[in-house]
Amino acid sequence: MRHKYATPWIWIFLLPLALDYKATDANTAHFAERLLVLPSIAAGLALLLIAPRFHEPSRLRSVVTLSTLLCVFGSIVAQLAQGNDTGNYLRTLLPFVLFMVGYLVACRPWSEYRLAQFEKTLFLANMISLVITFICGMAAAGGLDEVRLRLVSVTLLGLQGVLLHELVVARRFSFYTVATFAATIVVELLSETRSLLVGTVLLFLLAIALSAPSIRRILVRSVVAGAVLAGIGGIAAWSFPTVAPQWTQRIFASGDAASGKDPTTIARQAEMRNQYDQVTSSADTLLFGEGYGHYYRYSPVHLPDLAGQFTEEQLYAIREWTAGHNFWVYQLFAGGLVFGIGMPLAMLAALAICFFSYRYWRAVVPDAPLLPVLGRAIMLFAALPATSIGGNPLGPRFSGLVFGVALGLMIATHARLQRTLPAPAKCPARPPQWGSAAMPELPGRVRPGMGSADLPATLGMSRPADAPSESKPFGALVPRNSPAPHANRPTIVR
């Protein structure tokens, strides 16, 4: 009974902020905060009250939780020390608060039924954000050069990560999945954003690394993936002939600049240099940061490289307070060594640990429950460092919430699987070949090959009273009327 209203709470938690279209400007932020943010936070608090609890400790979960709490609540120290504008501080910190709430809600041992609801709602929210952002961007006045950055959803790479799991890792090729992924590629090409294209390539390589059982297979599939991406790009360039010259201009922008350097890259370096100079100006700011919402400029050191792009008066007139374009440097700038840098390092470590654990478990126990959930969570959260190539993934509110939920699902699923599946450190470095070698002894854990009915009970996957009793497959993209045909089983022996 205590989970009776969990489904509508999940909807209210994730769906409203998908409509938060580019509302990072201070003039439009107040309406969005009241109409979209407050219901999401209220629903998140309600889910925290009804969520199940872990009864066994996990070092990885403890480290990530501690670093996230330090990042959010430790910002109060820098705010009191620096005295930044309160409105700017709260608006800049809000995506980080949503990230924390999303992580705390998702990092719980939810049942299989609730996990499927989370994944469905996440996918739907990302699709709504993709469509709404593209429609509003195309409806804006001006040519493609003026509106191109408004066409891209803040979670575009996250949506691509989930789709790549279905296409590359699980090998489920439906018309809807392929068409949606092709649509995301078209949006990338229309936006003329190089960092997004690089992020897509990195996610493609990550999906190949998750699915390929050996280094040789990784190299072969990487070549195939490169050919597929090149083919999609060629078809898109043929369909939109005016986009190809614009991409050529973007790629070779350094040749047209007076300094011979790419102006966008130099502008980002000037921003990071000023943030670094400010935070290292004293021992106090280096330890505790300048605080969220603190003003920063472009460093005049890079003024000669920006010749023809900025004059000296224009450069000194720049004064920003929003989250910077570089996530990693801005974390040091806002939180210092004590409160800022811990969360990014913990997130990267968690992503690496979950990646290698997934590869081992997929080779040893490919049919383990929750393993597909872990794979999709890894691909969704990997979009955070991929997005950071061109911007701050925790700058917009919606992306902060989505990546927080992705991190929570990844950490919680890893903790549950780690408790029951074989540990890589206690087994041979090379996974045994099926049918050619005996499996190692795994005392106290689930042995490979055990029935799927035994694994859910060991993982503590209980169903709520209102859930159907028959077994259902995982995920938002899998049809609910037929199980996935061994989606996680690698092709080792042909």
C-alpha cells in the first residue's frame, strides 16, 4: 500500500522539466522554477519517503553519496564567505540540487516493476525534450546560423546513449529505435556543433566496448561503427545540401581567423583561465571556491588570439555568473578542492568501476537480472562527460535531474549485482569459454547458470501489490508482451 501512488509521483518527478526549454535566462527563470521545478522537487521528496532502503553497506555508494552531498551543502560555506548575489547563487545551484535529488531517489533497491517505470518515463521525458526543443528552435525568428544552438536538447547525448545500448549492446533493431537515432543525428548536423558529434562517437565506442568480448572484436566493430556513422552523415548531407558548407566552415574555422586559431576554443580557454586565476588567487578560495553564481570574465591573456572576434572593450565588458562552459574547471572554481572537485572525480571513478564490472558479469553471467538496467544506466550517465566536451551538463535544470537519476540507477544496480554475482578480483583474469572450461567455485554467491527464478529472489527484487504477476522484460524500449531473446549474451563461440 505504501507504493500505491508511486507511478504518478514518477511521472511528476521526471516529465515536467522536459518542457523547460532553454530557460536558463534570469528573465524567464522565475516562471519555470515555480511551474516546473517545484512539482518535480515535491515528487522527488515523496518518492524518497516511499522508496525501499539498502540494508547492506557499499563503499562505492557511500563515496558517491558523500561527494554529492558535499558539493551541494558545502556551497553554503563559499556563499557565506564570498557574499555572492543570492538570486544568482540559487539559480546556479538549482541544477545541482536536482541532480542530488534525482540521485537519492534512484539510488534505492526499487523492484523490477518500478525500475521499468523509471526507464520508460526517462525515455519519454528525453523524447519530449528533443521534440519540444527542436520545434521551438525552428519556430524562432532568424536563419539557421542564429537558431542552430536552440535546436539541441540538453539531454540529446543521453537519449543517444540509451538508443545505442539497444542497437549495439542488446542488438534490438526496431524501426522506432533506428528512426529515433537517425533523427538525433540529423539534429546534430543541423546544429553544426562539433562537440556533439565527438560525444556521439565516444558513446558509440563505449557501447562497442560494453558489448565486444575481446579487443579484436572491439577494433572490428569500431571500424564498422565508423562506416555506419559516415554513411549516416553522408545521407544527411545529401538530404540537407546547405548544411555541408556550414560544417566545412566550422571545421576549418581556425584558418579563417586572423590569429590562425579556432575562436570558439580560444574563448573557452579565456573563460577557464579567468576562473582558474580567481580560484587560485588565495588559499581560502582554492580550498572552498568562489561559490556558485560568482562573476567571471574572459582572461585578457587570450586577447591577441581573439583579434577580429573581440575588441578590448568588448572583452572587459563580459561578466557572467551562470555555470561555466567547462564542467570540470567550474567545479574547482565554485567549490574549490574541498567541496567542488570531489564529485567529478567520484563520478568518473564510479563510471569506470561499473563499466569494467558490467563487462565481466556479461561474460560470466549474461542472463543475470538487472544487468540490462545497469548497461542502460551506464550509457545514459556516460553522456554527462560526453556533454561536458562542449558545455556544462549540470547547467540546465532538466539535464541535472536526468543525469542524477542515471547515476543513482547505475550505483544502485551495481551494488545489488555486486552482492550476488561473482567478483572479478576473485576469478581468473580471462573469462572462461563456454563449454570448454569448468566455471570457478563461487561460494556464497550466485553461480553462473542458475535459474532466472532464483536470481531475482537473491537480488531482493520484490514486486508491489499492484504489479502484474507474470514475468516481464526490462526497459522502456522492449515490448512488454515477449521477453528479450538473451539480449546480454555475447557471441563468443560461433
